[in-house]
Amino acid sequence: MLELDSTSLAVFTTLAPAGMVAFVVMALLRSTVADHAGKRRVDHLLAIPFLLVLSGFITSTAHLGTPTNALYVITGAGRSPLSNEVVSVLAFLFLAGSYWMAAISRDLPRQVAGAWIAAGSVAAIIAVGFTSIAYSIETIPTWNTIYTPLALVAGALGAGCLLSEGIYLFAGGLKPTRSTVLLVAYALSCLVVLTAMVLLRIELDTITTFVAKASGLAMGYDVRLGFYAISSAGALCALFNASFREEISTKTRLALACASAFAALWGVFLVRDLFYQTYMTVGV
Amino acid sequence: MGKAFYFDSALCTGCKTCELACKDYHDLDEGITFRRVFDIEGGSWELPAGGGPAVRQGVYVYHVSLACCHCDFGVCMEVCPTGAMHRDEQGLVWPDHDKCVGCGYCSMACPYGAPSLDLEAKKSSKCDGCTGRVADGGKPVCVEACPVRALEFGLESEVLSAHPDSVRCVPPLPDPSFTGPNLYVGPCPASEMAQEQGGWVANEGEV
């Protein structure tokens, strides 16, 4: 049985990758905004993905017994998959947080802003990559599969696209074609997550040791995947209405965007929590 | 060449003196055990077809005394984000509590279940091979406590020359290729039956 506080890790691996992908998508969309005022509005809203990542990161420290020794993690980049993950997330938080503070307090030269936000985006991509492979440990056969990074990256990609679309509604919304692309990306990502988790479920049946069968770890597996599908479909419907129904009020539109974000993140959390329940080593 | 444990499954009676000596020497709390003794059972029996007194049976039981194997490729060290889990000059692996962040990744990754989180100290804790005793020329306390001398400890070369027929894995231990454990096991007929027929850990709740 897993000794870790897996709930805090599930929260972290839900919020942080989704927030980092949202930051990257928003940064990409920001580069297409022509007017200065529009860019400033987006800069203000970049606080949302930043805060999502920050809150996930803070939550993750709940599984540490002695967080006061965390400095050794930070100085240990390259030492282990976990230290790489932590250092890369911290690098993102530093770059994104400093950019946001600088951007809202003064007019940054266009090239400086572009370089700064690009650096934050690169850090985000690296951090999502490190987070996705942090659990690829050879002695844990149920985690050491292609489905682990695939489900995490796809979940983050989908939630990040959906969050970006929702956040842009607070800045007046995107062009319909871009909204459509983001919503389709979300739907496709959800399908990838579902496929990966179904294939993992099939693979669990083949993993056995002298003391345990991995198939026994999958109690409630299908039900949880069902809830994930329902949450994701709900999130998609809510945001579709918020983005494309012109007759609804701004208040309703924003409420739908918030509900959609919550449903999407809840769905990802269910899958992440399910992932931690499939823990089993090759030994005793 | 480093140091290694040898465990003779043919001699072990499952008395758990090694386990208790370790707990006593390291002053471990109720919830922490560095060395655990697995009771492995298997097989079945059947009544004779035409009746009669003789029951045909193929049941077996044996024990495996298991602590940290101080592996050559210790996965606990590989996943440790702070470098707290390290190998000392004796070749023994243990966590430096001044660096340990208590993340639990070592206990998560170890296929021998050797490290565990000390809930009071909020740090990883595990068998250190009695490194202090070994540095003074002694042996781990579990080895000295074993009443039937089923446990031995020494240079790997000495262990191998004394027990050339030893193996590195009997059920329920994992394939040694994962971590390169410095544990050699003297197999017994029962462990060979378990290898062929399967079986179960009879004291799962205890270990």
C-alpha cells in the first residue's frame, strides 16, 4: 500500500500541469493580440494559471514530512526525477510570477515581454514533461507504462486549453474559430485520457507478483472513468454555451466558464487519484 | 566488492528473534520494523479416493527474513530528491536525517519494502546494516541474534565462497535484476515448490 499522502499529489498533478499548459496557450494567443490594451488585459489574467500552479505546488508540500529540508531538493536538480520535477516547476513559478508582477506594474518593451513570457512557456513545457515522467519507476510496473505520461500530458493539455478559453472570456473572448480549436482540443484530449486509462486497465490484468495481482487494485476503476467522462462532457457543454451563445448575460457566461473549469479539473483529479490507487511494486 | 547478507531458508524457523533484536537495538517504535519475517505457505492435500487413513499432501511452509538488501542499484537512492538516501563507506545504504525531506518516494519505489516513513520523526527510516557495529568490526545485530545461524553477513566474496549454491531470489522476493540486492539466499525444498507452484504470504497483515 502507498505510504504517501496521495491526495495532495493528485491535487498537485491536476492543478500544476493544467495551469502550466493554460499559461502556454494564453501566451500563444496573447502573441496574436494586436492592440496594447488587449495584451495588458491578458497579462492581468495570466495570474489565474500562475495561481493554479502555485496552489497545486503548495498543496503538494503536504505530503512532505519535513518541508524544512526542501532546500536540498532545490539544490539537487538532475539528481532524481522528483528533484527535476520540483526544480522545473519552481523555475516556471519564478518566471511566470515575475513576468506577471512586472507586466501589471509597468509597460514592458514588447521584445522584453515576448522573451520573458516565452521563457516562462518553455519552463512550463519542461515542467509538464518532468512531471509526466516522475512516476516512471522500473520497480513499479503498474506506473512504468506509456499510459502514465500519456494520461498526464493529455489531461493537462485538455484542461489547459479549456481553462484558457474560459479565462479569455473574462477578457472579452476569442474569435469563434480559436474557441472552436480549443474546445475540440479539449474533447480530443479527454478521449486520449480515456483511451490511455482503459488500456492501462487492460494491462493491469497482466501484472502479477507472488504476493499480489494488479487487477485487484482496480476497484471502482470503471466507475471513476465514467465520472471522468461525465465531468468532461459537462465541462465541454458549459464552456460551449458560454463561448457561443450570444443571448446569455455576461454574468451567466462567466459563471458557466467557472463551472466548466471546476468540472474539467475535477475530472482530471479523479483520473489522477485513480492512478495513485494502482500503485504496486515488483516485490513485496 | 561490497558487503552482503546471507539468509538460509532451510535453517530459519520463523522465530522472529532477528526482527525483535533489531527493534530493540535501534529502539524502534511499535509501527516500525526494519527486518520482517515472511511466512510463505502453499500446496494442498487430498483424501484418498477409496477412503483410508492416509492423506496425500503437498503442503509446504518456509520463512524469509528480509531487511534492506543495500542494493547495488538502489532504487531508493535513485528516486531520493535530496540525496539523503546514500551509501556510506561501509557500502551500506541509509538516509541522512539532516537532509531527508520525508517525501516517502524511497518507500514507494523499493520492491523490498525496506524504507518506511517514521511518522514521529517525519522522515524516512530503514535498516542501516548496523553500520556503526560493522565499522567497529562487528556484525549486524540481527545476524548475531539468530539462534539457528540462518543469517550471515560479510564481504560478498566471502558469502559467495561459503555458499556457492545460494540464489538471489526466492518467492516472494523480486527479480534481482531490478536493483541488484546484496542478499544471497540458501533455497530449501519448500522455496523451490513455491517457485514452481506459487503460494501466498500467510502473515500479510503482520509484515
